[in-house]
Amino acid sequence: MPIPQPGEIWEVSRLIRSPLKFSQEQETFYSSSAQSFLAGNSPPRYVMIVKEPEAILDTNEEWLIFSVMLLSGETDFLSDVDLLIPAKISGLEKDLLAETWHIIPALACKLLQPVGNRLSRQIYDCLLTVRDYHYGLGKEPSVISEIQELGLINSSLSFANSLKIQDFHKAEQAWSDVLTIPVAACQTYLKSINFTNAVLNEALQLEQDLQIDRTWTKRLFEKY
């Protein structure tokens, strides 16, 4: 699999992958919308790659963690933070809604394949600028004209003033279990590995210390 690059659009895999074994009880951690997607009962989903991977486990590339922005096929929820990417720009068969507010971690194994076109650096920067301003991380951008020039579509409607869009955001956060739960499982596995290694190292050091004590005690008795 090619290494995902920032600005690329990738289809999300429906397979459950994790270094931890998932029992049926663990699978209930997923929301109903996430379970529906994993079962193949809802349309394909896509993400835009935001950040290059962070390796948390050196043993396997499938556990690399990427930052991704969720894209939705539900284009009726335009707002000041949900921008429309027309199909002619994405290269897909339908328009997509870029959830600039919704950037989350995703394991490499949850990225099935690249699709459509890689978004331009200008569009990539514009989407992240909208996101940064939303979270108070930057000054107010003059993006309205820029958005139009780039071929994107936004709305002056603030999500904070629309219960409909707020409900959409909640639903999307629930669906994102598809991506966030495997990351959490991977991080839990890593912590358990680190804890086990720490215990083994401490036990080894204790054994070495005891061996040194025995050696000195033996020499002391031999001397007297």
C-alpha cells in the first residue's frame, strides 16, 4: 500500500483491525452507526489525510497513526465549518462535505485505498485555516472569497446556531468510533507492552543486584 500523503482522499476500510483481540463484547464499544458501517449496511466513507504518520509500534506499518479529516456524503449540512468539495475537484462521483472541525487519528490499516484526486495545497490550507479559527488557534481568516475562488462552497450559517447541524456533528462523532476505537486499542496495547517491559527490566535489575550481593557476601565469608 502506498504511504498516504497529506491532501489525499482515502476510502475507510470496514475491517476491524487491532493488535488486541476484539471479542463480541469489545465490539459493542462501537456506536450503532459505526456497527452499521462495519457490517456493510451504509455507504462508503472517506477521509482526507492531514498529517504524516506517527509510529507508535515499530513492528508493523499497519499500526502507523495518521491524522485525518472526515468527509461526508451528506451534503445538506453546509455551515461555517462544514465545506462542500464538488465532485469535479475531488474526482469522485459525488460531492463531499469536509468536516473541518473533525480531525481525528486513524490507523494505517483503516485506510483502504486512495480515491479521486489529491487536493491542492491551497485547498488543504484553506480547510485547515477554517478549522484553526474554529478552535481559536488563529486569527479570523478572509476565506469567503478564497473559498469561492478555490471552487469550494460554504455557508454563512454558524453550526452553533443550528440544532440540525449540531445533531449532524454528534452523529458524525459517534460514527468516528470506526477510526478512534482501533487507535485507542493500539495505544492500550502499547502501554501494556511498555508496562511489561518495565516490570521485566526491574526484575532483571533486582536479580543482578542480588547476584552482586551474593558475590560480596561470599567473598566476605571467605576472607574471615
